[in-house]
Amino acid sequence: MPGPMLHVGATVLCAHAGQATPTVPNPRVMVSAQPTVTQPGPWIVAGCTLPPPPAANGPCVTASFATGSVRVLSLGQPLLLMDSVSIAAPTGTPLTPTVVQPRVIAT
């Protein structure tokens, strides 16, 4: 499904309001004057409010994306889209992109 592409300046949050940041930007493709992000790179989560064990299984520390663009690749890797599926560790909850650039749409 087509959707806006993620870039390093996008606001991506874990389910507990932690800010997720990509660790491997892709400067080969720029959108809104910022590097895009490819699927294989891990993300770091900071500020997750889920308490640690024994109260819960948090906080979210890292995350990875399981899906990316199908038809648009950069350096042979899929680019991340607003609707890409992700999972945070150790909680197993998804990341949610909330603010992305609206101009570049990929499939």
C-alpha cells in the first residue's frame, strides 16, 4: 500500500510515548532535505514510560521494522513507509510514526 516515506526527522513513537530514532540513515535518498531510512537498520527508543520488571516488561529499548517499500529501493534495500510494520524489544509493541513528510509517496 502506498504511503509517505520516513526520514530521520520523522516523529516515531513507541506505544508508551518513547521517541524512536533510526541508527542507520540513508543519505543516498533525501526527502524534505533529510536522509531517508531503510528497513534493515535498527532503531533506538528513548523515554519509554513502561516500567521494568516485575511491574511490566519494559521499557522499550530497540525496535526493528518487518516491512518496507515493495517497489522503491535504495542501495538494494526497501525504504520505510508510514504504514511499515515494526516491533519494539523487549515489549513486543509496535512503533507509530506520527509526523512524517507528506510530499514523497512510495509503494
